Amino acid sequence: MLIKDIHKILILLTAILLFSKAQGQDNMKATSTGPLQLVFPSESEWNVLYEGKEINFHLQTKGGKSDSVRYTISSGLAKEMKFDSLGHFVWIPSYDIADRINTTKSFPVVFEAQSTAGESVSREVVFKVNHVNRPPQIDELQPFYVQYKTQNVYKIDMGSVRDPDADPIVFVPILEQMPEGMKLTAAGEITWEPSTAQFNILKKGPRYMDFYVEDQPSKARTKGRLKLDVTQMDLAPDFTIIPQNSVIRSAENNRINLRFTLSDPNGEEDITAFNFISENKKVPSEALVKNTPTSYEFIWEPGYDFVKDPLDTVAFNITFYVLDKAQNKKERSVRFVIKNTVDESLRDNYVYNLYRGALVNAWGLLEQMTEKEGQLKRAYSRAKKGKRSRSLLNASLGATTGLAPVIAKTNPDTRGYITTIGGTTVATVGTLEATEVIGKSVNGLLDRFNYVMQKKNELQNKGDVFAREYGQKSARRHPDFIRKLDEFKSLMNLSGLVALELDANWENKKEATDVALKKTFKDFVPLTKDEN
């Protein structure tokens, strides 16, 4: 009886426990209900993305007074992002979001949830998209047709090779895939002169050469393949221009130099002509110079009269072309833009003539002063001699007058005659000395001589300074040149020229050559032939 009761008691206790557990769960749900919250993926760095890789998650909520929630993105929705009202988010970031320089780009997105009970919650998530490098891409290349006993050159077409991330690319040879003697540069130029055995193998059938195209700096590689075959036709010649500019801008009187290298798959002897056609007829045909059968130069210097006023520039095209024996033609056009330029040489010649003319005037004045200095020196010497003669004559006549009574003691008439003659002579000579007819004043001549020497030395010093300061073309271009020129000219307009007794009609018998000017003014710089 007790055992049967125990069995009933156990069943009753189990039912009570189950009821208590269910009630407890209901109580927990009621107590755990809080404010509405957004629930995002729990993985670390789930918001760090990579270009081309998909992110896919369901946005959820917890808490709130209602189980019905509507999801939206209030701001930051990008074009490629897909998000519905149930909270399903899908996004594949495109490959053009970041690059090798800016490797990461951030996208702030604000997610929002609204319940039917009127509750709402929002949260901002910053997605960080990292750059993913993609390897270069290679299209099918044109075959490399080679010719026997010829240094064949093949340039890989850059239009057939590209990098989707716009990274710089280089070409890397696979040595075990390349025929002996073949060379591949990093720029994609292949040179090969096949031997007799190699050429015979190619004649039996084409061969293929593999290589890598590698982007920088990530070093991602893509294998390319090039077909090697013997030429079956007369291929057109080609040429390169250095510098490789489609537009040449230059000023008048500036030399333009272009260099050309010609090539022909069938050999250099297949090239028959290389020339140009200009839209402007002023470009001379002699500008194209032939150095070797495959090397030409275009050397042209447009003069100052090439661009006529009032035009600022003249633009035109020149088409260069090469022909082979089969009349195959390759041509390239280069646009020339010539700018109107002021002829500085005319201005330089003008100011040089002013510079030289001032020194010529100074040189002539120095020559005249030198001649006047000689005249005054000779006059000074004569004046000194004339004064001594007058002194001796005065002394002689005075002695004659004093000795007259002694000479004619007994004859009064004779003594009076001698006295009269002596006295008259002394008086006359005194009068002549006072008027400086016999000889000139030594002091006056000396003053004029010193004045001439002073002005001569001053002019010489100023001329040396002027010749040295403005001997170079660059110095004469300075605005101060005209002012200094006027100052130097004013020095030659001496206020004391009248006192110097210089002849206004004086003509220099010497020629004002550059050698003569250089001898007087040692720092004078004549105009060279190039400058002229």
C-alpha cells in the first residue's frame, strides 16, 4: 500500500516541478523585457571588408514591447548596398573604392529599427573597405613575325595589356621559355635575331614564348603568350620620335631638335624614303638631316619674323612618314606651337651702341685733352724761357743807361743819345712785359695745365668704371643703365671747356676702333660675332 502511494506521490511531484519551471520561465520573460536594441553580428571586425568580397547578415533586435519590427537605413546607403525591411543586408564593395595609395576607405551607415508599438532605435556602423590588388590582364597579342639575318624588334602593344587597378606594370621574361639570343625588356620590347637553325624551325611551324606581366608594387603576375612566326609578307616600316611628344611648344629663335630611328621588319635596305609634309610652308625642307639610313634629325630654328604681329602664336602640323620598296607607309603627325617672342638681340645691339658711343666720346675727349696738355706743356716751357730773356734784356738796357756817362765822358751829346735810347728801350720793354706780348704768364699756363690734367684723370677714372660696370650684356639690360649713361655723358659736358680753350671743331685723326678703346679703357668688352 505504501509502495503504491509512493508511486502516486512521485507522479504528483513531477507534475508540480514541471508547472513551477514553466511559470518561472514566464516570469523570466516578463522581467527580461527591456528597451528596444539592435543586435549586429558578434564576430570581431565583422565590419572590416575587402573589395570584391560579399558581406551578408541579418539585422536583429532584442527587447521592446512588440515582436513586429521594421528595419531601415536612415543615412549612408551606398549604391551597391542592398537592405530590406526584414533586416537582410548584402553588399559587395567594388574594386574602385580604394587603391594602392589610399588602401582603406570608411563608409558610415546608420541602421534604424521601428516597432509597431512606436519604439525606435538607431546605431551607426562604420564599414572599413580595404583595397584588394588584382593581377594584370592580357589580351591576345599580334604575332611576332621575324626575318632571317635581321635584328627583329617587337613592341608589345600596351593596348592589349592593362592593369585593372591602374598600377604600373613591367614585363618579366621566363628564361626557359625564350629562344636563345632573344631579349625582353621591362618595357615590353623584344629583340631577336634568329640563327639559321632557329629560322628553319620556325619555317616548319610557329612557336610560342611565355612571359609574365607584373604589377608594381604588389608583384601580382599574369602569364602571357606570344606567337613567333616567320614573316610571310612585306611588313610596313616604322619609326620612333625622340622626344615622344605629340605637341612641341617653342618660342621664336629657339632651336627645335627631334631625333628619328627607323626600322623595317624586312631589313634596313627595304627603306626607300623618310620625309615630312608641313602645313606651314615656312618650314624648310633642309631641316630634316640624314645621319645614317635609319637615323634622322629634324633641326629647325624659327626666326623672330616667323610669327607676325598681332598674332601671339602660330600652330600647325607636320606629318613625318617612311616608305619601303613595296610602298608601305607609316606616318605620324606632330603639332608645333610657335610663340611670338621679342627680339632681344635688337635691344642688346641698341644699348651696346649707346655703351660704345659714350666710350667713343670719352675716348675722343681724352685724346683732345692729351693734345691740349701737350700744347700747354710746350707753351709753359716757352713762357719760362721768355721770362728769362726779358729779365736779361731789362738788365742789359739798364746797364747801358747806367754806363752812358762813363762811355761818353767828354761828349755830352753822345751821352744824352745813349741815355735816351736806353731809357726808351727799358720803358718799351717794360710795357711789353706788362701786356704779356713777349712770352706768357707762367702761373696762368700752369693753372690751365693742372686743370686739364685734373679733368683728364677724372674722365679716365669714370670711363674705366663705366666700361667695367656695363661690359656685359646682362648688366646693360638693367634699368639703371640709361641713368648711369646720362650721368657719364653729363661728365663730358664740362662747364670748364671754355677755360680749357678746346676747339669745338677739333677732329680726331685716329679711328675709334675696338682696339683703341680697349687700350684706353681696359675693361671695355667689344661685341662678339655671336652676339652680333
